[in-house]
Amino acid sequence: MSAFAYPATFTTGSDGRVLVEFADLPRVATDGKDQREAMEEAIDALGSDLSIRLSRKEDIPSPSPVKRGQRLVPVPLWLAPTLALSLAMRSQAVSNCELARRLGVHERVVRRMLDPRHATRAEKIQAALAALGKQMTVEMRDAA
């Protein structure tokens, strides 16, 4: 199972704003006027950074274990399926062409699935994950 949440430190500054910094993504930081807004901004900043990394075909760092004083920031739902597919393909060294062959589609279809700006239907990504022996589930639980 892969975690789709990254640990971050939420610190309140002297001005009362809440600064958010990610342990595994040193170039990502944001803030908000309170804890709620800081979390919303953190989710957005995380999604933006991971989306850029996916578009550039850069490595996606694995989330480290949560340490004392950190909170988990979830990957935005609009990005999680694309990220899951990309990580599954990379971990199995499956190329776009190979996945396209397994799915019986043209390679450009796989390219679109891996493009965070393209709104691929969830069923298509689920089928691609199944072709890799993976499945993605959504979980709802009480907020911390």
C-alpha cells in the first residue's frame, strides 16, 4: 500500500499566520490565516508541486513517516489517481507503450492518463492500474 499523504510542520508565526513546510519537499511551503486555511493551502501547494514533477517526469519522493509535531497533508483527490498510475508504472518499469499494449489502446491514451492536466475518467485509470496488478481505493475516516 502506498500512502498518498505527506508530513508537514504547521508553525504559527508572530503575526498569527500558520506556516506549512513539508519534510520531504523542501521547495514547497505555504501559509494560511488559520489552521483550516493553512491545510487548504497546503493541499493545493502539494498538488501543484507533485503535478509539476509528474509533468516533468521527475522523481516523486516517498512520504517519510510522520514525526512528532507533524501532520499529514493528503494529495488532492484530483491528482491521486494519476500519481498512483505513474508510481505503479515506475515501480514495475512499465513503459507507456507496454501499458498501452496491455490495455489495447494507443500510446497517446496512456500519455494523457499520465498528464495531470488531462481529466481522465476514473474508470480508465482503474483499468490501467488493474493491468499493473494494482487497485486504488478511497477511504473515509474521522478527521484528526
